[in-house]
Amino acid sequence: MTTRGDVLRLARQFRGFTQKQTAEGIGVPQAIYSRMENDLAEINVDAVKAASAFLEMPVEFFNLTDTVYGPPVSVHAMFRGKKSEITAKNIDMVTAELNIRLIGLSRFLEIVDINPTLRIPKMDVEEYETPEKVAALLRAHWKIASGPVKNLTSILETAGIIVAFSEFGGTSISGVTFSVQGRPPLILLNHAHPSDRLRFTLAHELGHIIMHSFPTPDMENEANKFASAFLLPPSEMKGVFTGRKITLQLLASLKKEWRVSIQSLLVAANSAGFLSKSQYRYLWQQISAKGWRTREPVSLDFPVEQPVVLPSIFKAYEQLGFSINEIKKITRLNHKDFERLYGFYSERDVTKPTLRMVR
């Protein structure tokens, strides 16, 4: 089977190597290697073996025939994090990981199918005027009860969205969305981030899925507004804050109830009109002085929501008689990469959600 150049590029970017480093690693001139990635030079058996050894990817990986997607043409990858700290190399590595996860997911779904019970609507923010209106309509469409959203991850999985954790190469990326026609949307979250940030990031990425078919200059701000309104509905915040003095102590007491950060509650209180400009500025100064902008008190943390769809797929395969080694072969990854991407899920005891055996 002929190896495609984009699969070779995928393996290289997954490892974070440059073309020069990889060319040297497999023993070919850089100019030739560049032509190989662009399907202008043959990738023979010896080159595949050398690439397999240098990039530490099984030979079978290079026989993949799946489409390889990359931002921004065929798929919209939306990164949440400090943009100044996210390099082109970081984006290439994460996009490669997303592709490899999507390829694995496509293989898994050949036998096990996900049966979402909630429909994911598309609501262009320009048509619905504001992200806050979109958030309110989605809560109503999904029949989410008033008050705090108890388990956001569970709701998204019920809508057929795959949620997973990633190391993101140690970067500050909070989350990323990968949407490809004919496949469930995939959201990756930074496993190193606290639960309040993870919940907001998940709601932020949901906003992208619902509102944004194409990138726009204001999309990040719109997704933030959507996330805030979805988790902290403005109409309900008025009842929460009416007649109460807005202090950090009050916001801290509300954090575990609403399962969001103190900072998100402060923004919501201000948006609802319960703070003067000076009060709002003073509370932010207090948050900065305490070092809470980067990490709020651990004592106020609440449990991280755990995805169940991916673990359930593994359990379904095990029930069908697949060994863990056979499951690994489906992904065409080596043991180390499989454990990094999927090992956490394969060992978890989960309650199986609505899955259907395709065959």
C-alpha cells in the first residue's frame, strides 16, 4: 500500500518535529523529504521503515487512507488559551492529535454507534442578535431546568458530542473543538486545568459548535458571552444577587453551587447591574492581589466532570471479546501513545450510556 504524504506529515507534526529534523532522522535530504510530504516523491518501503523507527509510529500507521484535516480549510479548530503563548508548532501538534483521535473514533464507530437523544441546533449569532439569546434558547431547546447546570459534560455527551482530555503538549491551551462533516463533534479539554475553568471552556466550545460555522473576528468574545449566559443565565442572576452585598466572600460561597469560577460570578453580577464601576474595579483588584486570576483557592474546587462515552466504547469492545491489544491495533498507535490518549479511559469503571452495536 502506498504511503500518502499527508499521513507522513501527520506523524511528524504529532511528534512536533520540523521537516529538517525528520529528514535527518530518516536519512534523506530535506528537499526530497519535502517532496515526499507533498506527494511529489515516492515514499518507498525503506523510507516508511525509517520514518516508523524515527517517529516511533507503527508501520501500519503509515498505511492509513483516512482524510487528514487541518485548520482552517476543512475543519475549524478553535483554540482557547493565551494566544501569545501558542505557536504554530503547538497548533500543528494539537491538530495532528485531533486527527489521530478522529481516525481512532471513526474505527471504533464502525462497530459501536452513539445514539444522541438531544439534537445540536445551529443558531447563527447574527440571526439571533446576541450570544446570550442563543444560550437561553439552547437551554430551553434542551429543556435544562432553571438553576445551575449540574453536569455539563453529560449534557453534551447526550447530544452526541465527544468530550476528552489532552495534555496539549504542556501549553496554556484550554480547549479545542474539531467538527468534521459526518462525525460527532470532538472537544478536547486541558486535563491540567481546574474544574471551574474546564466547565467554562466546555461551555465556550459548545458556543462555537452552536453559533459558528466559519471563523469570525469576534467569535472568541461571542463564545465567552454564550458560556457565561449558559452557565449563569442573566434572568436567574438577578434573583441570586438581589438584596445582597457583592463581596468575594459571597461569590466564593456561590462557586460550588453554580460550579463556575469566582471571576465568572463577578462578571455576571456586573452584567446584571449590581456593581458600580468602582466596586467592580475594586473586586478585580482584590482578586489580582490574592493571585486568584490564575488559580482560585483549591479549597473551593469541585469535582471534575468525567466523560463516559469513550470509556463506554472501550467497555463495549471488551464485552464483544476484544482484548486490549486488539483495541490498540484499531488506533494504529504504539503502547505509549495509546496510554497517553486513551489509557485513562480504558481502565475506568463506567456506566454505559446509550450505545448501539452496528454489527
